[in-house]
Amino acid sequence: MKKNNSKKHHYLPRHYLNGFTDSKNRFFVYDKQTNKIIQTTPSATFFENNLNTITYPNGSNEDLLEDIYTDIENRCWVSFDKIRASNYKTPIELLDKMHLFYFLLFLHWRLPSNIKFVEQLSEKLFLDNNQLDYFKLKQKSGEKVPGDVIKKINRS
């Protein structure tokens, strides 16, 4: 059974934002565009509709990136919550530090301000025939490796 694609894609995850809320699950946000401070909730802020939706050449859509981000977040929340609950005397385990770094790394790439960089990388990684070209083989001279050599490597 095919799942429905999500629409509301948070670039700052709700679980992360919950760390800034009051007892009623609200916080204040400064809106630069309107120059106003508003009171809101994590589910109502820091998202864009279909931000992580992939549209394929045939017109079909998928929110695979949103699923990946959710999986990464779910792996990190236990460590994230341990760090959030710690104080300056609490030793933080290496695995928890690694999970925090992992979370921050993916958080960087999902921000709307970085989408243009993601698109530039995508243009470099995909060939005109929509085949993934994530590495390039070059000769010592810098010239492209001939196709028959690449086929030989693939068959080996």
C-alpha cells in the first residue's frame, strides 16, 4: 500500500523546537518580514509546504527526503534529550556527541537558505539521462576515462 506524501516539511524539527516552549507548548518568534513578535507553537512554525518533495521527470512526487530526515532525527533524539537535560557537570558520552553532530550536519542542509547549494550539487551529480554520477574517473592527465575501461571495471 502506497503511503501518502506529507506536505508540511519542518526545516527546524518540532522535537528540537519543543526545547524552547513554555508549559503550554508555545514560544515567541520574531518575524523579520513583518517586524513583529508572535506567540506560536512548534507545529505551526519553521516549515514550508513540500520543501523536501522530489518531483521526478515523469511528474510523480515523493517525499523520500522527509522520510530520511525523520529517520535521522529519530536516531538522534535520545542523545539530544540527554544533552538538553545535562548541566555543566554532566559528562557527555562520545556517542551522544556524535549524534548531535550528525543532527546538526543534516539540519544545515535542510534549511531553506541552503537549498540553492543542494540544487547546485544535484546538477553536478546527475547526468542528462537522470543517471546518478556521484564519482568521476579521470586519468592522471585529468582526461576522462574511456567508456570501455569503465565497463571493464564494472564487470570486474
